[in-house]
Amino acid sequence: MKLSVAIVHNDYGKLSGEEMVIEKLAALLVERGISVRRFSRSSAEIEDKLSGKAAAFFSGIHNPFAAKAFEEFLKINRPDVVHIHNLYALISPSILPVCKDFGVPVVMTVHNFRLVCPNGLLLSHGEICHRCLSGREYWCVLRNCENSLFKSTGYALRTAAARILRRYYDHVDHFLCLSSFQKDLLVREGLPAERITVLPNPMSLPGGASSSSGSGDYVAYIGRISPEKDILTLVEAASRLGDVPFKFAGSFYRMPEVPKQKPNNCDFLGQLNAEDLNQFYHDARMVVFATRCYEGFPTVLLEAMSYGLPIICSRIGGLPEIVDDGVTGLLYEPCNVADLTEKIQTLWQDPSLCRKLGEAGRQKLQEEYAADRLLDRLLGIYESVIQKGSERRRVRAV
């Protein structure tokens, strides 16, 4: 029998790494002969006026219309398993009990920390924050983490409602965490360890034999330019390394002031298409992944490895599990300009070290993050939850 998977995702209205991961996962599943059905909404649908924002406020907590639409979706498509990615703001956890009613097992990839933190980042006003853990979501309102009491309240209420109603705990059969750091934190917050597997996202990647081999022309940053990233530290490090060219690829609409105030050795290119991004990686000497928040599993790191590029990365959260300090790259302390400057200068002045770290990264990619191997593990999890669901139904029938 041909396996059928329903992928559920509420996209963010702006292109993100999460959307790219889901598209690539769907393509890999189809290549294996698996039937993929999509149930999706987009945050771009939210009207930029009070009525639209109010609707999103309540729909994130409970959306009966999404639940009804999902019920019809399940009736028509009859998937063997539902794979959840993101449910906010328009789909909501209200669809999860529907899966249980239909006897369809649910697997969920936990892309961030939204199960326990209203904004999903464990970051408040630029600083790591654990105040909302252990069921204290009200801190998001007290600190106004989103710089909008309306938005902060909405985020806090939807996280609290999902926790109190046990929407995820009771209706998700298996959780996929992207790092051991993430899993350990969620287990401390009450998720059952036996229902969690650490599994990076299976992704087909560019790169290959062609790379700059440590002799590229610039230091590269790839990703959005936004407050949760450590962009200002990187820009300050660039200003101290005036003879070293830096190029930034990614949208900067959330921090439009940064390109206007950039040092002369920095070039902000905006969002690049696939062809230009391929060339961007190829011509770089190294990639800097600068962030001040806990990340999931950034696709940029795997892409850099696929091009044989060394990575300088923030020493935070689960990132040291991906970038091995002194082996596949170098780690720096977030917000520490002197430390980041020193690490960049070390690699820039030593192309042979760049090649050594880059090749080690490419080898790690092949050994630990090969798409086929990760996809095999994912399919094994699908089969396991399907089998357990069948056994539960047989027991109830008896």
C-alpha cells in the first residue's frame, strides 16, 4: 500500500528557512513514491488592520473553522499519518483533536521553542529569557516581549491554552526535535522523552565538489537581518577588520537602518535567488552564522558544509552540536565583538585552515546529515506511529 502523508503548515507570510525545509521534505517524500497532501494557511492572509489582527488573536487560541476544514481534508485525503510543522496563527492546535477522532497518528517537527515560549525564541528584548517556562506565560505580557501588548497577550494566551488543554501532549504521537539541547529543554518542561526523537530535517542540498576551497573573496552572512540575530556584533567586527570584505545575503526589512549605517567594507545584497545564492556560497571564504537566540537547525549551516566552507558560529543552544569548535568551524560568544573579530581574522589569514575545517564539515554532512539517511529514519518513525495506532484501534475493538 502506498504511504500517504499529510503535511500541515501555517507559513509566516515571508520566505523563511522553515518553508524551504518543508518544500524540500515534500520533494524527497515524493521521490520515494510517497503520496503527499498539503493543508496550509499563510500569515500573509492576516489583514493589517484591527479586525484582521483581532481575528488572528483568537484563531491562534482556537479556530473552529480550521478544525472543520481539516476534518473535510481528512475525509477526502485519508492520510496514513499527519506531519505537523507550524499551526500559528491561523490553523491553531484545534485541528489536533480532529486527528485523534479520525484515528490518524500525528508526528510533529518542533522547529522552535513555541511549545513553551510564547514568541518561540526564548528571547526577550535581545536577551535569553526563560521566564515563561514552567507555565508562566504571563511574563510575555508583563515584559511586553513583542513590543505590543495586544500581540504579547495573544502569544501568551495561545501558548497557555495549548498547555492547559494538553493539546500537544495528548494529541501528538511523536515529536521530532532538531537538537539534543532542544529535546532536553522540552523534557524538563514535561514532554515525554520516550515520544521524542532528535532528527535534523532531511534536505537535499546544493554544493558538492565545487567550492572556494578557503580562498574566496569575502566573509559571508546568509539569513534574515533581524533583531534576534547577532547582526550588530558582526557589523562591528567588520568595522574593526576594514581590509576584509563582508557580504550579507538576506532580507533586511526588519532592520532597515543597518545597511544605511554600514561600514565601507560591508555590502548588503538583500534576498538572493537560488542561482545567485549558489554563486554567493561559491565565492565566499567562510560563513558566519551570527545569532543571539536559540535556533532550531539552521539550513545555512548544512548549506555551508555542502560547499566545503568553514563556519564561524555563535556558541549558544544546540548550535555547538552542529558546528564542532576547531573541527568544522569556530565558535564565538554571542554579542562579544572582540571574540568574533579574532575568529574571523584567524580564518581570513589562514586559507589552509579554512580548507581543513571546510572539508571536515563536508565529511560530517555526508556521515550525519545525508538526506537519504535522515529520510529513512523519518519513514521509520511514520511506520512506528502508524503501527501503534493500529494496535490501539484493535485493542479498543476487542
